[in-house]
Amino acid sequence: MLKEFQEFISRGNVMDLAVGVIIGAAFGRIVDSLVSDIIMPIIGAIFGGLDFNNYFLPLSSAVNATSLAEAKRQGAVFAYGSFITVALNFIILAFIIFLMVKAVNDLRRRLEREKPAALAAAPPADVALLTEIRDLLARK
């Protein structure tokens, strides 16, 4: 069983997936910081100093706090501001991934278009010889 596990781990696809997950997690943290530390404060400044993370509706009459962290300690809250922030994170991350996939697909298409042109530029020797014979016979 240990040998089978080693074979599974040593496969290229598993290692590529592991690297992708690690890089994806780090990239997610970068996007989270971008949204919470740069974009949301700018949006908050535009709308009069609003902090979306502290937007919530108390679901209990015991909740009278003004910040989300304090309100969660007092009772149940509907934290729609946090949801807006997380949704914005997702939209930005999805858009960046879309741009990356689009760039890779464009590169693949460009390489596929150039590949047949390169093959057509230099036909194989036997095809070139047959073409030459055909042209000579057509002249006679």
C-alpha cells in the first residue's frame, strides 16, 4: 500500500495539482487583501467612510453593538456586508482567472495557426519531387 501511495504521489498530474492548489490559495489571499485593504476602503471613502464589513442586521434583540465582531459576540446577526466583500473577492478572482485562461487559449490558437503555415512552407522531399515531375510533364 505504501508503494502504491508513492506511485500515486509521484505522478506528474498529482504534483501539478498540488502546486496549483498552493499557488491558488496564495493568490486567493492576495485578492482578499486587494479587496479588503485597497478596493473596499476606496469604495467606503467614495460613499462617505462606509465599512462594508460592519454592515449587519441584528437577528436578536440583545444585539446593540456597532461593529460586527462585537455584535457576533452578543447574538445572531445577518452579516450582509461581509457577504458583499466575499462576493467582490470572488468576482475579482474569477475575472483574473478568466483573463489568464483567455490568454492561454489565444496563445494556443496563435500557435495552431502558425503551425500549418510552417508545415506548408517546406513540403517533404518526395512531394516536392512529384510536384516538379508534374510541372515538367505539364510543359510538354
